Amino acid sequence: MNEFLLIILAYLIGSIPTSIWVSKYFFNIDIRDYGSGNAGATNTFRILGAKWGTFVMIVDMLKGVVATSLYILVPFYMGVSNEWERTNFMIGLGLAAVAGHIFPIWAGFKGGKGVATLFGMAIAIQPLVAICCVAVFVFVLYLTRFVSLSSILAGVAFMVFILFIFNEKETLYRVFAVLVALMVVLTHQKNISRIIKGTESKVPILKFRDNRKKRKH
């Protein structure tokens, strides 16, 4: 299949507005009219709760995995000797999916921030690095209950893992890792400001832990 057509398909997959469809079908609202106005997992956690926030996050990650894995439809990229070309094409497919998530054609080009889809892309390209980033995300979320802060630190961790710990040799992938960290920080500037001011909303998870702490006091 033509690479250009696969890039378009990856964009269309990324454009699936999970949180918007969930909010409209199950709650008869548009998630973008509430909270931060963002059509992503973080705002879904905040408005619809942990159950649906988790669902949206998983689906948005799967969008990145599926879109990035479209390279298997081109026999050329299946050869061991074509690893460099395959990685570059996978990055292109993944970025198309992320662009679709941020600017979804199915939802008026107003979507989310693309973090979950980026993680899905990383899972498809470098699973071990992705697992490490997910671990960072979960750990920070457990400590703080800020999905935004968890996403930011996981994005920065992705860059650190690629550049220093795993020392990835592919130049384009190293550049991509830096861009991911920058993008995650830049797209979460409002969240960072709210965290500093103490007005950032915490997701409704681990309430049993908070209640137990209150009882102790």
C-alpha cells in the first residue's frame, strides 16, 4: 500500500474523538464544554470520573499503537535490513495519528493534547521505553492524583530514557524524543500554572487512601 495513503489512514485513526463520543453517547454532553475544555483523557478523568477517564486513555493509546503499526502493510519495511527506514516511517505514522488526535477531522479539528496517543506510538516503536514511561506516569499519579503532572513527567522521562538510559542511536528518534518533551510541557502550560497556584483539579481516584488519611487526622 502507498505510504502516503497510510499516513492519511493514520491521521484518520488518530482523529477518532474518543472522549467526545463517550461524553455525547453516554452523558449527552460535549466534554469540551466542561472543565478545561480539552477533549482528552485528563479532562475526562476530571469530568466523567476514573472509569471513563481510564477507558478514554486506553483507547487513545491504542490509536497510537494501531496507527504506528500500519507499516506492516508495506512489505518493504518488514525486512531486518530496513530497520532505519522502518523506524522513520513508524515515527511518521505515529505523528500523523497524534496530529489527528489534536486536530480531529471528525470533531471540528478541536481535540486533545495527544499525550496518550504519543504513548501508544512509543509502545509500538520502543515497548520497553514506553513501559518505563507508563511506570513514571502511574507512580506520579498515585502520589499526586494530577493527570497533567503525570503526563508532563512521563513525557520528560521519555526523552531521558531515549537520550541517556537506553541511548537510542537513531538520530530522528532522538530528535523526536526531545520534541515530545517540549510539546508535552508547552501544551500543559495552563495546567502547570494551575498546579503552582494550587487550583489544578485532582482526578477522583484513590479516594480510599485520602479518606483513610483524613480518619487518621
